[in-house]
Amino acid sequence: MKHIRTLIADDEPAARARLARLLAQDPEIELVAECRNGQEAVEAVGKHRPDLLFLDVQMPHMNGLELLQRIGEQRLPVVTIIMTAFGTVETAIEAMKRGAYDYILKPFK
């Protein structure tokens, strides 16, 4: 069975842990890395080449939109899902322009 290599990038430890627990319920998901900030996420994407990226918009050192731009389309995971507790339509549109597949608001179940 092929696993979906997944990376979580969120500066909130509780949010990372919650999402990791939810993802662990799916046997096809393989969590390859958890990152606390944008710089860690850039390095982890390069190292692990995930298929799926859950990316918080507001993080220290580099926000999620800046991270998408820095990674570039050639290195983007197959699916990138932007997460935020402070969602706006403008942020969602900008994320989609930069290659995000979807946008979800926190907290989520």
C-alpha cells in the first residue's frame, strides 16, 4: 500500500499534536515531519518531499504564504492545505494563487 507522505507546519504545539492525532487514524497517511516555523518547513519539504502539506498561515520567521513562494511550484507537494484561525477571503485567494489546493479554518475536527 502506498502511503501519503505528510508534513505538518504549525507554530502551535497543540495544533500540530491535534492534527497528527487526526491523521494517525488514516492508515494511508505517513507523517514524515512536524515543523514549528517556516524555515523548518522549507528544509523539511526539501528533505522529505511530502505528498501532502498542512501549512499554517501565521508562523514565525516566515509565514505560510511566503513559504509557498519560497518553495516554488517545482518543489510544492502534490496537495497543500493552508490552515489558519484568522481566515480571510483575501488570504484564501492568495494561497490558491501560490499553489495551495485548499484552505481550512482552525479549530477543525
